[in-house]
Amino acid sequence: MSLARVNLDDKYRLARGRVFMTGVQALARLPMLQRERDAAAGINTAGFVSGYRGSPLAGLDTALRQAKPQLDAHHIQFLPGVNEDLAATACWGTQQLHLFPQPKYDGVFALWYGKGPGVDRCGDVFRHANHAGTARFGGVLAVAGDDHAARSSAVAHQTEHIFSACGIPVLAPAGIQDYLDLGLHGWAMSRYAGVWVALKTTSDTVESSATVELDPERPRIVLPEDFALPPDGVHLRWPDPQPAQEYRIQEYKVYAALAYCRANRLDHLVFGGAGEAVAARLGIVACGKAYLDVRQALDDLGIDEASAAAIGLRLYKVGMVWPLEAAGMREFARGLEEILVVEEKRQIIEYQLKEELYNWREDVRPRVVGKYDEHGEWSEHHGRWLLPPTGELTPAIVARAIASRIARFHDSERIRARMAALDAQERAAAVSHEAVVRLPWFCPGCPHSTSTRVPEGSRALAGVGCHLMAVWMKRDTLMWTHMGGEGATWLGLARHTGTRHVFANMGDGTYFHSGILAIRAAVAAGVSITYKLLYNDAVAMTGGQPLDGPLTVPQLTRQIAAEGVGRIVVMTDEPEKYGRDAGFAPGVEVRPREELDRIQRELREAPGVTVLVYDQTCAAEKRRRRKRGAFPDPARRVFINERVCEGCGDCGVKSNCLAVVPVETEFGRKRAIDQS
């Protein structure tokens, strides 16, 4: 039998078959699948994708740019957002196509993407747009990237509660195949119920790879037959008074989403139920990545479907975590003594399940545990967690919770032995982890190594971006803010402290996103602050993407001068690249970076708002571009002569550069520069 021929474009080209792809690539393929389904149904649609990058969705915009030929062929426009809420507003606009004359398509379906803080930022837009509704042949899928452990974020975040507060149903895919299946269900639900639909992703899945099944008929979509929509429908219209919008979403749209979930079995029993040899006593409910943790935990405990049946165990997978579909959950819960809800972070399924079961008779109502055991949430010390809402769940944590609940009614030497082995593995891993903990640091050649330093006696305020790492270096740099709030904390602090002036770090990507408003606020408040705008020609922290629009250093100086900023100084490693007619705002000075300390000392004495623009290309992006032949290789390189080096280490301290490495010689430890 010959092997199948595989092409790297298969993930975007093949209509049917098994394809290997990453989670990000699955999200890029998703709108193409929707267009293909619409075309097969005789519906002429276009697609629109907009959002703002951020871990764990940092690579989605790059994948979409790389797939531009395929997107164009499917009538799908990718328009990166300047920020998350403007991108969401653009997606809202796609649902208004039928309000304008001469539409080119029957409808436009949209995909919004953003990380958790971007979801927080968009609450106002989401609520407005969801109340307004979607188009019959449109629909909006909001893809959220959650960083539960704050590995690449300024704060740990969870998006389900934000979406639910806006009345937006939330789908929780467990893996990459679910991205495709639930994503297509999301658009279908959005069209049927007239709501936006959220799709939650986490780094564990979106940054993984898998072989998925592509099929034009997968998933098979069923429209509910047990729910009556209002005579005038649930879709966007104009005029549309606000009370009518609120009535429609509360009376019909949320329940239409539930009916869709029920008809398509987005929540379903995995094992147990009808024909149980032993009456089940414990039921486990799980969703998304936590569902995979449950499956791994059961495997680690040696529990397969046969042994689960012998123990008396059921498993239920929830595909839509809000609102929780009640009929399927009631059927699952019938006859159980206890239900363990496994979900990451704060409870959302657990609270809904308790509410649904509250009015059951006490003799048939199962006990519900999850974050806490049967002692309850508020009556006990808050540290008594069964499944902690902090950090991330792991299969070992989940296994421990499952084993403890099984032990209440079933004695198993095998489960105890397996759990002891897991505990031993965790202890060993904890010891090895402590031995290799290493803080992130600036890349060799990073402009932030120099630009984030402040003169003796000064303090700086941190911002979002790679330069945030200055807070754990000896740089007198204090707390960060959310993206776009850089320096604004000083407005509330300035009049109440003896400190007269601070510096505030802000990246060029943040400035373009929303940071200019913080500068405007500082000017309006009349405080003394120096913004250090770190212009490094790339959004380095998320993969080196370009800014989402035009912004040169001269243009930047003209913008901030128009805002009323006082003195503006541009510092660069290449002052000669700016000629006499560079287009700077009047009065702007261009100085070499060697004068950084002197210029900062001058700026901190100036009253009002001043700006130092530090212009130097991101070192990581330089290396990427050199590999592609798009950036000049330096004609000169710096070396350390081993025979002259005294091994004092001062070069490493002064440069703060990781490329300065120790070298062991016969005369002792010397220093060298790693040229790679």
C-alpha cells in the first residue's frame, strides 16, 4: 500500500480526509470551512476576521497572513484590529449588511479573537452587539485565549464569566478537533439564536498539534424542533428600541441557544447511564481542557470504562458551559449520589448545576462538589479547596480529587497504589523544578536592556510588553498596569507623595493600541512624567508582528506634540539615518543612545509631560529578518580577547546582556561573547 502524498497546504486545501495541524491553524481554517458549507447549501457568504494578538492566540494573525491566498479564494477578509474593542465593533458591523443597499453577499460571518484581558476590554461592545443580534446568514464567533496561570500575561484570566454577563453562550472545546466542530456549531448557533457565541481556548490546546478529520458534512447540524422563535425573529434589525432588544435576549435568544445545544448534543454522556451493571453513585462533569485532565487522571488511576462501570462511575462532557443545558444534565444526574464538577478557575458549571438541582427532593438530589467538598464554600476556611481555582489544574490534582471521592464508597488497593505513585512523581518533579527555576530575561542585543534603565534617584512605572521584565531587575521599576494604562497610576498618586517625577515605559505596539490616551490624560492632569516610548519596530512579545497600521518615529513625534507634550527627544543607535528633513515635530532633538543617562536627568527636571522615544529595532526581530535576508548583517562584531580579559565580570553587569558568557580557561574564568 502506497503512502498518501502530504503537502504543507493540506491543512487549508483538503476538503476531506485526515490532516495534521496546530490549534492556531485550525482557527485559521475554520472560516474557510464555514464558507465551503455555505456554498454547498447555496448561500453566498463572505467571511471577516479581526481581533488583537496575545498569548495564547499570539500566532493567529501570523497564521492568517500566511493563509492569505486561501482566505482570498474563500472571500474571507483578515483585518487586524488596532485594539480588541474596535475589532469587535468591526465584527458587529458585518451583521448590518442587510441594512445597506446593494449587498454583494447574502451575509457575512465574522470571527473575533483576543486574549482574556482583551475580552475584559470588550465587555461594552459585546453587550451592545449581542443585544443588537446577528444576521440570518451571518453570525459571529468570538474566540478567547485564556492564560490561566498568567505565564504570558500581566494577570491570570478566565473569560466565561465576562461572556455570560453579556448574554453570550460559551463553547469549551477540549482539543483541536473540537475547535473545528464546535466552531462550526458556534456560527450555526449564532445564526439560529441571533447571539454572538464564544469559543474558549487555552494554551494547552491552541499551542498543541493533532491529526483532525475534515469532512464537508462534519458536524451534522440540526435545527431545534422543540423551540418556537418569535414571529419577528431574533436577528438584527433597525430601528430596534433597547427594551425590545433586552426582551428578545432574555425571553428568546438565550433559550434558543439552549435548544440548539440540546438538539445537537453539544453536552453528552461519555460513559455510564442506561444499562449500568452497577448503579452509578458518582458522576463526573467536565469541560474543555479539564475534560482531557479527567481522562488522563482516570487513566493514571487505572480506571477504564469497564472498571468505571464496576465502580459505579459516570462521565459527562459539557460542550457549552454557559448557559448550561438542563435536560441532559438532569438525565445524567438521575440516580447519582454525588457529582464532581471538574472545571478550571472559578465555578461556572458548578453554580448552574446546583441551581438546577436545588428544588429536587432531598432523597433523590445528588450532592454537588467541585472547588470545595461537601463542607461547602462559605462556611469553611477558604483554603480547603478540592479543585483549586488558582493556577492551572493538572491530571494529578484531578486524580487526587477523583480518588478521594471514590474512596467514600469503593475500596480499591489498585487506585491507592496508583495515587501513591502519582504523589511520588509530583514530589520528585517539584524538587527538580526548584533546581532549574530561571527568570526570563532580555534577549542579547535587546534595546530594552538599555532603554529601561533610569538615573539614580528616579523611579519608573512598568508597562505591558517585553520591557515588563524590568520589574524583577535592579531598575527601580514598579508595578505594571493593563495595556494602555501605562503611567496613568501616577495621575492618582502625584499630588500625594513627595516624589516629583516618574518615568513610564510604553511600547510602540501599546501606544498604537491605546497608549496615546494615557499620554493625553497625563497632559490634561498636568503631572510631571516622562514617557519612554520604546520604538522597536515590531510587536516582539507575540512573535515579531508588524504594528497594525502605519507609525514611524517622525509621525509619532508629531502626534504627541499635537497632544501638548513638552520636550521630545529621540534616542537611537543610528542617529545618522535621520536627515535634516526627517519630518519630526518642531523642536524634536535626535541624540545617540550613549547620552541616555544625561538626557533622562534633564527630562526629569522639566515640568509637565515629556517624552523620550528610544528607537532601536528588536534584537530577536533582527535575527529573524537576517535569516530571511531582509536585514543587513553587521560588518563589525565585538569580541573579548581572552588574554586581556581579567574575568571581573563587569562587562556582564554593564551590558546586562546574556550573550556575555563565562569561559573556563587554564588561567581561570574569563568572558566571551556568544556570536550566535
